[in-house]
Amino acid sequence: NGKGLIVSFGEMLIDFVPTVSGVSLAEAPGFLKAPGGAPANVAIAVTRLGGKAAFVGKLGDDEFGHMLAGILRDNGVSTRGINFDQGARTALAFVTLKADGEREFMFYRNPSADMLLRPDELNLELIKSAKVFHYGSISLIVEPCRSAHMKAMEAAKDAGALLSYDPNLRLPLWPSEDEAREQILSIWDKADVIKVSDVELVFLTKNDKIDDASAMSLWHPNLKLLLVTLGENGCRYYTKNFHGSVDAFHVKAVDTTGAGDSFVGALLTKIVDDQSIIEDEARLKEVLTFANACGAITTTKKGAIPALPTETEVLSLVRG
Ligand code: ADP
């Protein structure tokens, strides 16, 4: 169960999260310093569930960068694929928690170290040993990390890895909406598994309706599994042969940060050693129920990484 290596590629940063909802960070009485970054969250989601994960990306050679690498190590994630940039600083995000638990971000990216990963710095031996290669988020936006992203993705694919993509749209980081849409869709057909949120579905299709027809419009012939996550409404799944939905669990959400990453980490942990699950609707629904529970638990605590559950916690929610 989950023993093949899952390599997660991209950024890791620190989220400054206010201690109360409904006000900006500047107005909050206090804040938490929460490690995050979607690909790093996914890697830790995997190890917390008992799987094997490595993170590939670049951090600043500063106190935040070394703190983040330490957090990965403490969580059992391999850091052999991390580079430290001697000039640029580690990325930071300043979060606002809205009253409903949703969050808004402002970034320090000037540029930050994560954007400066170069293709020649990649640990290709590690990347080629991945059974699943997961990516998404900011690494497509600028060079040189865009080229590093492409090279890593191709190397993993050539070595036989299942490619998993979560666009993790962060619009303020892109020069324009059109460029974001174009770049995200430009690597669409490389992926075997894609997870989008309802917001991303609307953005990518330019269609306000969240239904099967709009999800199907994002289907491509090489795809094995498309997932649309719907927050408190669970998720929908699409494969070559069937599609359907899986309900969410009822929980009291206090901070949804990391729910999608937790969902993805759970899914990948379950399919890494048995990809035939994707072709078997009953087993896929069971795995997605587990992933929904994982996402739900993650919303019940502040921050992303501190809220990622263990398998025991997830099973106790699934079994009621
Ligand atoms: P993202 O973080 O990418 O926007 P979602 O917010 O849709 O993704 O969350 C991913 C999954 O986590 C959902 O499919 C759902 O199963 C679970 N989840 C998220 N928010 C809630 C919530 N408020 N209540 C219960 N489950 C939730």
C-alpha cells in the first residue's frame, strides 16, 4: 500500500496565516507561520498516510529555506531533489482567511528561489525512479523553472511514471488570465491524471456551468482520470469508460488551505502501486471516498501541513 515513490515537483513556501478569519493579515491580532506550497503539501500528505514521497524544487539558502527542508525531512519526505539558491530568498505567502474559511493570497516572489530552479540542477536519477510524478502550480509561469519543469516531466514520463497534474491556479501570479489558461492547457495532454477544482474548471472552460459536459470538454485522449473537486460537495470523476460523483463528508471547516493537496496525496498514495484501480469504478469510488475524507479533515484545522491526516484518522472518519 503506497510504497512506490511519488515525486512531487514545484514550490514550497511559508504561509503567514492570521489567527482569526474575516480580516486581512495586517488587521489580525496575530498570525501563524505555516509551511505550505501545493507540491510540498502533496508530498507530506503522502508520507503522513504511510506512502513514500520525495520533493523536487528550489529553496532560498536562508533560515526559511532550511526550516522548510527540515519540515520535509521530519515528515519522512526525501529532500535529495532540493537545491538551495545562493541569491534569491524563499517564497512567502500572506494569507487572508475569509469568514467562510476560504483563503486569499498575496505573494513575495521577487523572484523567489523556487522560480530559479534550472534544468541542469535536476536530480534526474531521483526523478526517473518515480512511480508517480506530480506537478502543478507556479513552476510553469517563468524561466528557468518552466524549462526545469518540462525536463523533469519528460524524464519521469520516459522512465514510465504516471504523470499527475493539479494546475493550482494562482491568478495574481500570472501576467494575464489568457496566458494562464493557455500555459496550463499547453501541458494538458502530457498528464495521465488531472485534478481541477470547480473554480479552475470554470476558468479553463470559460463556462460558468459546472457539469459533466464542461468537465468532458477538458478530456484528452491520453488522459486516464480527470477529477473535479467541489469543496463541501465532494468530487466528480471521469475516465474513458465511466463517470460519476462521490459525496463529501460533513465537517466544520475552519481553513480550507491544503484540502485539494490532501485529496491528491490520498489518491496518489492509493493508486501508486495499483493503477488498475482507475479502471474499476467500485474501487475508484472507494479510493475517492478516502480522498474526500482526507480533504475534509484537512479543512478542520488551520494551515495546510499541520492539518494533513494520518491513515488512522481518515479511516475513522470513513467508517463513521
Ligand atoms: P481545492 O483545495 O483544490 O480548492 P477543494 O476545496 O474542492 O479543493 O477540496 C478538495 C476536497 O476536500 C473536496 O473534494 C472535498 O472532498 C474535501 N473538502 C473540501 N472542503 C470541504 C468542506 N468544507 N467540507 C467537507 N469536505 C471538504
